[in-house]
Amino acid sequence: PAWGLTADFAKNYLESRRPELVVNSHMTRIGRVQLQRPSASEIDVDSLSMNFAPTHSALRLMESLAVCVRESEPTLVVGETGIGKTTVIQQLAQVSGNIL
């Protein structure tokens, strides 16, 4: 095992880890990723999308997408119809003060 971790331990850690979403007027932090908010953008936490359920998997996907945004990395999000790809991207844009 790499670094003394078993495959089961690594899988359980990754599946149970839930990135924290922190939003304020200057930045948005999703897990280990921090995005600076545009200076002109204001956030009203009460107006955040009520259509978004911050589940473990949705927040992990949002964290991964935030890394891509921070690094200006082109990204392809694939998956079955109706699993929330567009919703996660819309929510990330909203909490980071960006317009799609």
C-alpha cells in the first residue's frame, strides 16, 4: 500500500469527505480551493439557489470544478442525463460571483 494506506481506507476517506463551502464578499472557498470574487459582485446568501442540494458528491464535484476554474483549465463534465452537471456549474458560478 502506498503511504501505508489500504485501498479500503482510501476509498472510505474519499467517499466520506465533505468539502466545506464558505462564501463571503471577497472570496468563495470550496474545500481546499479558494476563488477570489469579482470586486463588483455582491453575495446575498439568502438568494443562493434553493435547487441545489449540497451533498457529499455534489460538493466534491464543485471542488474539482473550482480547481479547474482557478487554473483556467478546460473541463468536460460528462454523466447521465439529469444527475446535476448543469446545476453544479450554475451553483459554482453563483457562489463565486461569475456570470454564465
